[in-house]
Amino acid sequence: MQFKSYVLAVSLLTLTAGTAMAQDATMGGLKDACKAEFADVCKDSADKGGMKCLSENQDKLSTGCATAVAAAKERRKAFRAACMPDADKLCSGLKGHEMMGCLKGKTTDLSKPCADALAAMPGPVAQ
């Protein structure tokens, strides 16, 4: 019986994550899903990407924006897990957008998991 509960829980989590990512994709990503938040709550930080502001103001986000932020965080987490070995080897010392730009310039040298994770990453979030 415990195994069935475990399978059900994993299935629900997978479905929820898939729905969040699908909603993120259908809504045009963070930029579109959080348009109101960029115009109001994060108007002073949107030129820097806005993700930090959105994360710090979770309680002020609409449901759609909060879902898009959660999906973006999951993509970033998957990217880091898949690409840190490649980044350490190919782009040593670089971080953030510089590291991502370096990896994008070395696509033929990337591991398959990193190449897939990099392809799933959107560009910078801006207003």
C-alpha cells in the first residue's frame, strides 16, 4: 500500500511540474506571465532581469506569475545540475550570463544533458 501512495505522490508532482512548465511556455514565459508585476512591483529592477525581485516578492505575485517563476527556478536548477561539470571544464571562472554565453559558444563540446538543459533555458527576463 505504501508503494501505491509513493507512486501516486510522484505522479502528482510530475503532473504539477509539467502543468507549470506548459503554462509557462503557453504564457510566453516569465516576461508575459509577470507583465503586471514588472510594471508595478519590479519596475526598478526589470532592466537587470527581474528574477531576484520576483523571487523576493512572492506574496505580491499573481497566480500565473508565481507559476512561471516556479517553472523558471526549476529550469535553472536543472541547468545547474546538468551543466556544472561542463562549465567547470569549458568555461572555468565564469558565472551567470557570461558562463551561459560561453557554454552556448561551445555547443559541440557539451555533454548531452547540458546541451538539453541549455536549450530549455530562455534568454534573460526583461520588461
